[in-house]
Amino acid sequence: MKKDAKLTESDPLNGAQYMPGLSVDCVIFGYHENELKILISKFKNTHLYSLPGGFIKKSEDISEAARRVLFERTGLKDIFLNQFYTFGESKRANPEAMMSVMKANDIPFDESHWMVQRFISVGYFALINYTRADPAPDHFSESCTWYDVDEIPELMQDHASIVEKALTVLRSNIDQAFIGANLLQEQFTMADIQKLHETILGEKLNRTGFHRKMLNSGLLKRIGKKKTGGSHRAPYLYVFQSIEE
């Protein structure tokens, strides 16, 4: 295929505005109805799925590029964002996948096109309030959809490995306040936070031991009892100390 006519400076296909060979891929986690969710994009006119990602503009910091991608996909700002790994293995280059996307969408290219070159990707994971997000596709995608972490479709290139690495980092930080503070509602019961931990870890936790650990952690502040309207004993509500104070 022949290359396209001259593109405008802001056209998403104009590689001159981006840092060459660098991109960001975002693992966007949400939590809803006791399920850990992740946002997955589907490329237009294909059966290819990927993590939401994008290229880094020459005028941007890498973290700014990641926040721009997050805003474009979720409509949210001030999201918790963590840079967790850089994926630079030579074997991750797979020009055939991007070539098939470009062919399916009548995007002119040849083997020297910037989009089919090798990219090093900086991985970020984000923790967002599922109920506030308004997922939206980007220029290259036809959908951006929540999936249960255990039901993710087959992802292109090494994106499945990126998800697994993000999950490993998330699990290793399970006792940090930022996880529950960004995935739970502002006020929650001890049962709520235990279920969140069990869902992320993929295992059942001893109730007594978990409650004792959380109460001794200094992370939580008890604010009263939950109004249930029933005759049974109402559970206590908590907030995170770092969020409340």
C-alpha cells in the first residue's frame, strides 16, 4: 500500500508528533459486585483485543500521556495511577497484528510505517471507581468494555503478560490503603474490604484473622453502624484514615 497524503499535525496517524518507539499501555482496574474488572479495547473491523494504550507526544511527560489515555477511555481525571514495569523485550514486536488492523481500516502503510515498528511500552495500572467511569473507544477502537479479570478475551502481542504483571504488583500491595480507597465506596464494612482482598488474591481469608489484622493496621477509622432497616445486628462502617484525615 502507498503511504497516505500529508497528515495534519494533530492527526492520530501522524507519527511526527510522537516519541519514536515508545508507548504506554494501561491496565485499568475497577471493582463491581464483588468482581475485579478490567477495561479492554477492541480494534475496529477486527477480532483483535488489547489493553487501552497510546503513543507519547513529544510535548508530554510519560505520566501525562498515560493520564491522557485514561481520561480519553474513562472520562475521569485525578485517577490513581502507578507505573509498574517497562516492557522492552525484542520478541514483543509483532508488526503483523498492527498491519492487519491498518488493512482492515484502509490505512495506507508500508513496512517502514512508524506504527509497525518495534515499540517499548511503559506499563501503568489504574484503580478507578467503576460506577463513575464512562468507557469510550479511541480513534483505532470500536469498543472499550469492562471484563471480569477471569474472563478476558485473548489479547494481542504481549498484553496478557502485561495484565499478569499488573495483577502480581497489585497483589503484592494488597495491604496498602490506596487499593481499597480507590476501588471501594468511601464508606464500607469489614466484610466489604475482606471480599475485595479475597477477590484480588483469588483465595478465601480467615475472617477473624483478617479483621484483627485490619483493625491493628491503623489504616481504618470506625464511623458508626450501617443502617440496615432490619432487626439483626448492623455491621460497623469504616473509612480509610488517609482519606478521612
